[in-house]
Amino acid sequence: MHLKDKINSAIDKISQQILRYNEHRRLFQNLFRSVKNSLNPTEFPDSFGFKTTDKSFVVNCPETNIEGLKIAGVDGGIIHRSLNFFDIALIRAVGVLFYYLPNSNPVVRYFPEENPFPDIVTSIEPLNQNEIESLISIWRMQKEIKCAISLVKEDLPDIIIIDGSVLPYIDYKVINHSEFLVHQYLNLKTLYRQLYSLCQKHHTSLCGIVKDSRSAILTEKMSHLLPHLSKLKEFEKLLEIDYRPIIRQLRDTDLLFQVLDQNERTFEFYLSNFNEKFDKNLPDFDIHCFYLKTAEYDTPLRVEFPILFSNPQDLSQSISALVISVSKHNPEYGLPSVIIEADARARLQEVDADILIDEIASKIGYSSFSLQKRRARSPFTR
Amino acid sequence: MKGKSIGTVIVAEETPNPSEFSFVLTKSEEDFRLQKGMYVTIQSEEGEIIASVLNVFKTNRYFSSPSAVKAYETSGKTLASIFPVDSWEYIIAQAKPLGIFSEIGIKRLLYPVSPGDTVYVPDTGTLSKFLGLDPENGLFLGKIAHHNLEVKVNLTRFLQKHTALLAISGAGKSYTVSIILEELLSRSQEQGRVAVILFDVHGEYKGLSDDSSEFKDKIEFFPGAFIQFATHKLTAGQFASFQPQMSAVQVRELYRILGKLYVTNTKQGKSYLIKDIIEKIENDDNINQRSKEALIGWFYTLESTQLFGQVEKPSLEDDIKAGKLLIVDLSDFTSLRKKQLIMSYFLTQLFDLRKKGKIPPTTIIVEEAHQFAPEASINMGLSRPIIETIAREGRKFFISLVLISQRPVKLSTTALSQCNTHVIMRIVNPYDLDFIGRSSEGIDRETMDSITTLGIGEAIIVGNAVNHPIFVSIRKRKTSALQTMDLEESAKAYDID
Ligand SMILES: Nc1ncnc2c1ncn2[C@@H]1O[C@H](COP(=O)(O)OP(=O)(O)OP(=O)(O)O)[C@@H](O)[C@H]1O
Ligand SMILES: [Mg+2]
């Protein structure tokens, strides 16, 4: 076969796959759309672990008036440079609080300040690539959660929204070889517990917002459940095909983008609990989540929250209403304003980092880090 | 020395580099009115880096994506009610380093300033020295607007190598001339005074010598009606320059004739007139008839100008005095040729007297210089050769020109190229602009671009008088206004008479 023919046949194959995937995706989208109000998750067998109290697959979110409310967001920024045995990172986190007053623009406060100088953290632990990445994540989360704690202490917001998960998502298998990493991780969990308790004490709602197009948390759970739903007449058609591999390919947002309309969320369901095996005697928290569509043309957000007070259903309603109120203004972009602002404040410029890090490097007698970074690339690329 | 700090150097599109950097205005200094054309400074180990602000702009991340702005505004709310947009407004300036200033002088900057460097407002003393001004003895022409810095240009640097004052009509050339005159007339003996002669084409400088003028004792206003040449002072060559068709043979004959008159008249302390020359030609047997007739014809035309007499009026030797101004009023003459004749006669005499050391160092101010030294060869001005000669050689004899023109393209390039300082006011004609770009040394793109935007009374000084092009707001006059009227006044004056 000629090269051209090979390419053509490869392209054909890929196009076919995509077409088929789209077809199946549409099948599921239409299916769930048709049952979004009739399917009752409380009827799902307990063994599937949804632990939900919502009585329909899709729930309408209430509208809320945010006048007089304080809505906060926290985000972090990080820049990391690595030498053979030396890691250095610039980290900062910024909390923003919008205080909504009647007939005026929100009053904005920053924690610890508008443009905080980043922490410069270093490690000389012998870590492999995955471990370093975990360390960097841990450092960043530590900074963010500390920032959130001080924000709650100082200004008692009605809700605090964290950019990213509300849990410290670290793969324990990756870090458990390094005592240093485990120590850092446990320290991070302690910070999370402090934040949860503080929010619990002050009745501050807490949630993490994940704009994530890759996870399949819900579709994975649903794939196990589907055989049990086939008695519903809408699902009958599914029996004609082998749907299991298909739904396992489907990502949550892929499915939900077409199922949810603006101001709708999925039923809330159990995500995880905070404690791990080794956390035995420490206070535990249940973490629930739902998907929420804040903008007509944007993918739904995953909203995760610990059950700190009230009950999962009421919490879901109040959190979703507040998140929508600060995310609904741009039909193409559904992130909360407080997160957009916090992200912009926390973001670190690569060039600033280069300058700072070069300065440190020259003090300790290294040649330029940014040069090293450039050299590290292939000699053939420019 | 540095003034207050206003900003910090940032990294932006390939800058900082040796010829440009950007800085962001410090939040607390946002009320500081940073403007294009201002000077800023950065401390370095070698001295103060002085830079000029090329551009100032604002940024705001919330308004940098048109589609996002539009999308948010579909919600019916303003962006300011959703985000803290105000706090994202940054004022950023682009600046061009001009040099490093230290005790040992000014050096070119060959390396970039550093990101993070603090940017200051320079103090006026430093700036004045950096720009090559002369705060003690200079001519006070105006101020550098944004810095409240008095522009005092050094007399030698400003005038020794000639100056051109170029701008469209109404930009304030004559006004600026009167400022220069006030300054020249105010100088003390110790500061060094020059004599000044001004050819007033429109009769607008009479007001300078009004009774109310503090300079009236230093100014001689000479009315056009009384102008007269001392015929006997004119050489054959000069007559020839009045009559370019004259052949070499004819000039030689005339030379001989004037030689005779020198012996019979001048040497005896007697002057002579054109008619005496005509008579001598008529009675001369050596000239062929054709030349005779031509010469006589030309001399009759010269005589008809009524400019040729026995004595010189005004008398240059008497009226050209250090610290004094002689205004020669040409406003009554309608014939350009006549005006050129006058210019030619007096400039030739001036140059001669100056070479002989009979008059002090002199500055000659020529309004409408393009009429007296036109570039176009078809309309070769009678006075162009002497203006070009003085432009080329005057420097050695401390006789300097200030050429004023609203059409630089039409001005002799030879003369203009010898003017080492240009005072440029508003110019809009693209040909003139282009011409100035090519003929003004050291003028850069940014400076060029701002020429069209200059207001009345605003000028750019480039060249020998200053180390860098500077923007000057020409100061107010001390003397009464120039004798100019606007249309309404002029119409009333005519009607009521
Ligand atoms: N520095 C100044 N301050 C205040 N007024 C000024 C200044 N310069 C010029 N003007 C005013 O602007 C007007 C035009 O000025 P001026 O007669 O000097 O222009 P010009 O360039 O000589 O014009 P033209 O080519 O027609 O001779 C005058 O009314 C003058 O008073
Ligand atoms: Mg004028």
C-alpha cells in the first residue's frame, strides 16, 4: 500500500470511530433527557451507593437574592522549576470576597491581599516525577486551604467556593514511599479538617467547583446500575445493543451537556468520605456532589461539598442557587465570578518566576534556571 | 538626583531591550498624569538612565476579550457589577532610553534596563543638563510642558550654526521670533550680546518698538520707504547677481567702468549714482554696441526701483550694534524682486562688514525665507546666493541666520542643510513633513509623528541646540502683541475707516 492510501485508510477508521461514538453518545443523551424528570434516584438500590435524597434525575435550582450576602472564592497559582536534585516552586493563593449591597457594585476584599508575594518553597527530597507532581499539588492545596481558613475566620462569608476539588485528591499509592510526602499529605488533611470544622461552626457553606471534562464518576456508577433499569420502557431499546462498553466510554459532562438545561443540576449523590483507612479515629465527613449547568453553552460544573450541617438535599439547593447567582452572566462561560477573579489574582507569570528564580539561582551559584529549562528541550526544537 | 518613584519596569513583547522598555504605573501613583513625551529615569550603577515616554496606554484584563465583554453584557448587567473591574486597570507606558547621565557625561545605553527596576521622575536640574540646556545664560524660550522645566538654550549652540524655524502659517513662528528677540535684547554685556537685524516682510514687528515696550531703546525700526543703497558700495559681481543674464564679458566691462568711477569719485570722497554709471558706459569706446545697450537697459531698470542712492539707509555700520535690533520693514513693497534686491544688498554688506570686523557678531532673521532663497531654479531668487554663502561660511565670522518658513520644501536645501538647529512647530503638509524628516538630523519617528499634532505655540527643537529633541511650549511674550489682526478685526477696521 502507498503511504497515501495508508493515511487515507487510517483517517477513514478514525472518522468511523468518531461517528459511532457520537451516535452512541446521542443515544444516551436522548435517553437520559427523556427520563430526566421521571427517573427517581431514591429508588436506586442502596448497594450502588448513591446515598441520595433527590427524587428526580434532574432538579431545578431555586433562584436566590444575593443582596446582603458575602460570597467568597479561593484559587491558587503555582510555578515549578526542577533541577536534577532540587525542586523549587513559587506558590500563592488568593481569596476574594464579594459583598453584595443593594443598588451598587459588589464591595471586594482580598485575602491575604490583592497581589500577595508568592511563597518560595524548595525540596531536596529524592523524588520521582509522579512524586514531585504530587508534592507540588500538596503544596498548592496547603496554601489554598490556609487562605480559605483565614478568610472564613476574618470575614465569615455565606459561602466559600474553592477552585477544584473540595477533597485533597492525592493518590496515596504514589506518595506512600516517601516519609516526607506522607508527612506533607497528612498536614494537608489536617488543614482540610480545620476548614471543615470552621465552616461547620459558622454555618458557612463550602464547596469545590471542578470544571472537568474527563471524569466519569456518574457514568461509571450508572453503567453498573443500567441493567436494573431495563424494566423501564425508555430503557428497553438499550437491550438491543451491547451498551456497557459504550456508557463506560462516556464522560459525565459529555452526557450531561445535553441532558441538563441552564439552572438545572443532577440529583446529588455520595462521592466519597473524607477519611481514609489510616484516619481511623479522626472525625470523618461525607462528601457529596452534583453536576450543575450554569451557562447555556458551557459544560456543566461538578460541585462537591462536605455535609457539614443541614442535610444533603437542602445543602444542594442552597449551594446550587448561590453558585448560579455568580456564574450565570456569560452564556458561554459558566465559572463563578469569584473564581475568575481569584484565578486572575493568583496566577503567576512564567516570566516573573524566571526572573525571581534566576536571581535565587545566581545567589546559590547555579547557572540560570530558565536557561536550564531551555536546554532541557530537544536540541532539534527551537 | 531622582524625584519621586512612579512605576516599575515590566516584561513585555521583547522588552526591556537597549532601545525600549515598558513600565507599569504604581497603583498609588495613578493620579500622576503620565504623558507621552515626558522624561523618566532609572538609577543604574553607571549613572541615571534618562528615557522619554513614547506612549501611554491602559489595560484591563476584564475588557481584553471583546467576545467575553459582549457575552457578559447580554445578561443586562455591566461588567463592573459582576467583577471588580476598576482594580484591574493598569497604566502602562512605553519608554525609549536616551542615554546614561553621569558626572563624566552622557553615554549611550547598550544593555537593557532590568524588569523590576523602579522608574522615577527626573529632577529638573538633571534633566536640564542632560538635554544640553543652559539654565544660567541660555535664551529662555519656554517650558517643557510636563516637567515645568525652563527651556534655556545656549546662545552659541542655538545660533552659531544657524537655525531654521519651520511651521505652517499661524503656528506661531513670528511669535516665537519675538520671544527670541526679547531674549537676545535682554542679555547683559557679560552674557555676550549679538546684534540683530530682522527683515519684516509683513510689518508685524513694529509693536516691539512701541513706546510702551521695555525694549524700545534697543530697537531701530526702519520704514521701507526710506531704504536706500549706497550705489558706490556695489561691486560688478553684485550688479551681476541682480542681473543673471549678464555675460562674463559684460561683467568684465562693468568692472572696468566701476574701476574708473572708483578713481574719479569714491577715492575723492564723492559718491555716484546709477545715472553716473550709465553715463560712463555710454561714453566708453571699448564696449561693443550690443553690450552697451544691454547694460544700459539693465541699469535703467535698476534705477527705476528707486533704491539706488548716494548713502546707505539704514546705515549698517551705525545701526548694527551689540544688544540692538534693527528691523527693516519690507511690508510696503509688493514686488518680490525689489525685496530680494534689498535682502541681497544688505546681506552682502553685512557679511563684508562682519568679515572686516566693522560690526559685532550678528544674527540675521529672515521671515518668509523660501521667498528669498527659493529652491526652485526657475525662480532663482536674487538673494539666494548671498543667503547660501552666509549659511555656508557665516559660522566662521559669527554671522548667523534664523530662517523662517512655512514651506520648507521650497526653501534652498543648501541653506536649510546648514541650519544645524531646527525649531519645528505645527506642520501638516505631508511633503513638508517628509522633507523635514530627511533634513532634520536626529529626529526620530516618534518625534516626526507628533509634529502634526502640535498646537499653536508648541514647538520641537532638534539639532545642535539640544542633546535630544525636546517639546517646548513657547513662553508668553513680555512685549505687546504682534501687529496681527484676525479677519473680524480687519473687516471692521476697513469698514469703519
Ligand atoms: N506661544 C504662544 N502663546 C500664545 N499665543 C501664540 C503663541 N504663538 C502664537 N500665538 C498666536 O497665534 C497666532 C499666530 O501666530 P504667528 O503670527 O506667530 O504665526 P506664524 O506662524 O508666524 O504665521 P504666518 O506663517 O502666517 O506668519 C497669533 O495670534 C499669536 O498671537
Ligand atoms: Mg509670521
